[in-house]
Amino acid sequence: MSGRTPGDWSLTEYVGLEEIGDSPVEQKLTELKWQSTKRRLYTLLGLVGVGVVFGASLDLINFSIAELITQWPQFLEALTIGESPYFPPGELVIPFVGLSVPFVDFGAYWEFMMEENLILQIESGGSLLGLGLLPPLFYDGITIVPGAMFATLAVAVAGSVLGMPLALFFGVMSSERVVPYPFNFVFRATMSLIRAIPGLVWFLILIPLAGVTTFTAALAIMVDTTGYLGRLFTDELEEISDGPIEGIRSTGASKAQIVPFGMLSQVFRQFIAWIAFDLEHNVRAAIGLGLIGGGGLGLELYTQRQLFRYTDMMACIILIFLLAGSVELASQRVRSYLREEETESETGVLEAFVTVPQKIVSSTLGRRERP
Amino acid sequence: MSTLKVEKLTKEYGDVVALENVSFEVEDEFAVLLGESGAGKSTMLRCVNGLTEPTSGGIYLDGEPISGSRSDVGMIFQQHNLVEGVSAYLNALTGSLDRVSVLTSLLQWQSREDKLRALDALETVGLLDEAGQRVSQMSGGQQQRVGIARGLVQDPRLLLADEPVASLDPASAETVMGYLKKAATEHDVTALVSLHQVNIAAYFGERFIGLRDGEKLFDVGRDELTPDLIDELYGDVETVGLADGHGDDPASFDGERDTEQVISQ
């Protein structure tokens, strides 16, 4: 009974097309065989389909192994050797010992940062900040020229501060405790609409208003802040307790006084924490907006990419990591200080810097998780 | 000093009658509302304060009908109802909100008088040194004293307190009640305080209004509050100790002063 001889085997029986007997068990076996045959056929069909689409895609993107092979030396060149590589080779001198080990030449990055004024420059002559605030009586005077990093920071700060009063207004007016039910939805819907459009798209929409400039980037961030910060404010207001509201009401305070003293006072610290979070998010968004023309570090990175100057690109990337990472750390510290009673998970220093790229992308596209 | 007159006050929540035809008058006294939980004490105070709208009946302060929350009626809540994130001083200062405009209050541009009044009130409740401390960092008893201070800053004619010491330990309860009594006496304010600890009520009260199931059971002076009345108000179970003269109420604030002795005084 066990095992089979070659003569037994028949294709039609194997695929389940030929009946092997009349008993229910035998018929079931045939049926199951046919089912699995059909499944195999579909799988085969699917594989062929994927293969066709894959092949067409490779063709469309001009995929070529030969190109990879010919370009490989150039890639290596871009990494460490060549005219402007990502990691320019240099030496790290160990003090006192006199030995030196090969290492990345940070001087090359620094040179570019200074040359293109990525951080800031201090020029002699003129007066402080060039504002004529301090007449150069006892000294020649200096002029501080803020660089690309501060341009990015300025976009974020300006956008956040401009958006903050709007966020407060929309946030408070969206709360059912302040504005009765159907009417608060006007404000709620406005904020939802704003949030539905990512910051990146707001920048594109606003280009006709102020050009492809840092100004437009700040305006985009202002709009974005109104939608997001306002929503966070509304959420926070939903959780306030009735006690203090009644307490203030019992003193005979007017409705206009009950809102700030009974309601907003309960969430003041949380609001400040959210503002810190929003500022952090906006710095990342400002970097992202720079890549499509919003100025600052992002624009500088984009420009150097077009010039294929990899050392200079890496210099920009280093500063982006430093800026976004340290702003996040600062904002985190402020938040955990403000939320003393709540458990706020603190981001580690390493984590703050490692997660920068992913967070820049999500901030620019308007997807932000609640921390 | 002033007179609070409650006339045929009824409050219904749907089918539930919280207060039924309750009338009483309190004049220049430290009056205590007694009764079990759910007897209607809170509802009564909330109606007088205007936080709840009565179904029918009238409330008169010095002869004139009052409704809605107003600054000349101060309210102290069981759960303090303070703004926890700010200082005791700023909380006391909110008692002056009715006297100033929105902008003035937001910028803290209240007159020096109002600001000194807030600190005076904190001094009355023994918290002048803690005036700058954030309320959330204070103990329950201290918070309640800030609540009393806020009420005083309103410069009220009537001070209401809804179970002001129900969530406090016996020692703090005694302190807070002491300050409340002192505040009412020093500022010549009529007070109406709801309590469920009979011994505390008997010690501090000058007049006792008993509520049961929303109806007034008694309205007596200090001398007329007998253990029998208390028995009737609470049923037998809770006052066994009281009748025996061996009060073992956890809120017993003074070991040597037995509740029965207090009442018989």
C-alpha cells in the first residue's frame, strides 16, 4: 500500500481531473487535488504578472548593472577621494604622543561653513547687528551677519510666533466649553482643513504671495502652526476640570473672565509645553521647506547638491543634525520641566540626533505624532 | 452683618426632588446645615450661590431677592476649586474679579487696595508667608484656607461653605474650621456651612438647620441641639457613640472634649 511504482502515476490523477474511485473519501481526495491545482495556476499567473511589471519598471528607470560597475570607482571617489568628497580624508593628531591617525578632515567642512556663512560671521567695522545701536566710541564696532542656520531658525521662530495668537484664538473658540456646540465647529473645521494640507504644500500655495523666499516659508509655518497648535490647545481644553471654573464663577466673575482664569489657567503650563513642541517641529519643517526654496540650511544643501560638491553637502547635513537635534533636546527639557507631575519619556541625546532625518521629513509633510 | 432668607425653596432634578419647600432665616450667625449625604445640603448652598437654578422659591439677602453668582456671596467648596497652577496670592486675588474689567484682571492691574485685601485675607487664614507658593504644592488644609481667603477678598455679605472639611484629616479639619469661623467673625459676615461631622458642627455652629431627604427637619439654636434631634436626622446607627457619650467619630477633633459634652453646653 505504501509507496508507489512509476507506472501508477498519471498526470490527470495528480491534478485532480481523473476520478480514482466512487467512495466519498476518494472523491474528496480528487476534489482537494483539483483545488490545489487551481491555486498553483493562480500563483504562477501572479508571478508572471509581477515579473512583467518589474521588467518594465527596470526598463523605465534605465536600470543597468554595467552602469553600476563603471560608476563604482566614481562613487568611491565621491565618498573619500576626489575633488569634493563626502568624507574628505585628513589626520587626527593625538596630542603629546606625536602620532596621527587617518581620519575625516573636519577642517574642510568648517572651511565651507565659514566661506558660505552657514552659521554666522562677525565682521569688524559697523555697529553691532548693523543696527547702529551702539556707536563705536571705544571700539571699531562689529557687524554680526547671521548665516543660513539662523535663517532657518528665524523662519521657524517667526512662523511660530505669528501663528501662536491664531492658534490660541482658534483653539479656544473650538472648545465646546467656550463656544456652544454648532458654532465651535466652524473653527474646528477651519483647523482641520489647514491640517489636511501639509506645510510643504502650504509653501507652494503661498509662493504667489511672497515668492520662493524665507518669508513664504515663515508664512507657511504660521498657517501650519494655527492648525496644529490650535488643535493641541483644543484637546488640552477638553480635559480641564469643572472645579476651578465653578470656583471662579462663584466669585461673580464675568464670562470673559471665567475663560482666562477658570479655564486657560488650568492648561497654561501644558500650553507652554505644546508651544515648545511646536517650535521644535517648526525648526524641522523650516529645514524641509528650505529644500524646495525656503532658504536657510535646506536651500544651501539643495544648491550644493546641484553643484555635486559632496563635502559642502555634508557640511550642511552636519549643521542640520546639530540644529534639529539640539532644538529637540532643548524643547524636551522644557517640556519635562513643565510636566513635572506627568510622566514624560525623555529622549536620549543620541536618539535625538539619530532620529533627525526621519523627523524632518514627517514635520515637513505635516505628519506629527503627539509626543 | 446681613440676613439670609430662604423661602419655600424647591429644587427638582427631573423626577428627583433634591429640596422640597425649605424655608429658614439666618441673621448674623455662623449657621450649619446638617444632614446625611444626599440630604440636599449642597443643592441648598449651590442655589443660594447661584451655581444652580432653583425650581421654585425665593432667596433674599437683606430683603432683596438674589440670583446668579455674585461677589457679595462668597463660596468655599469641598474640593477647593482653586486655580492650582498659580500662587495662593493670585488665587485670593481672583476674589476681586467682579470689581474690575477683563483687561485689568488679565494684566493684574487691580488697585493696591484689592491687592492688599488679598494679602490681608491670606493673613487672616494664617498663610501670609505662603502667599507666593503655588497652590498645587500646598496641603489640602492650606488649599482650603486659600479658598476661604478668596471668599473674603470678594468682600461678601454672606459666606457659604459646602463641606469645607470633608476631605481633610481631623486635625486639619479643626484648623480650617477655626479659620473659617475666625474669618466670618472678624469680617462680620453671616455664614452658612454644610457639614456632616456632628461634633465639629456642634463645636463651631451657632445655629443648626437639619435637612433630611430634601426637607427641613429642624432649625434650632445652640442650646436646643439635642442628641435626640441628631438621632432623628441620621437614624440610629451613626449616633450610637453620641448617645452613649463615647463618640468614636473619626473626625473627633478633641480627645478631651466629648461630643455629648459639647452639645450639652
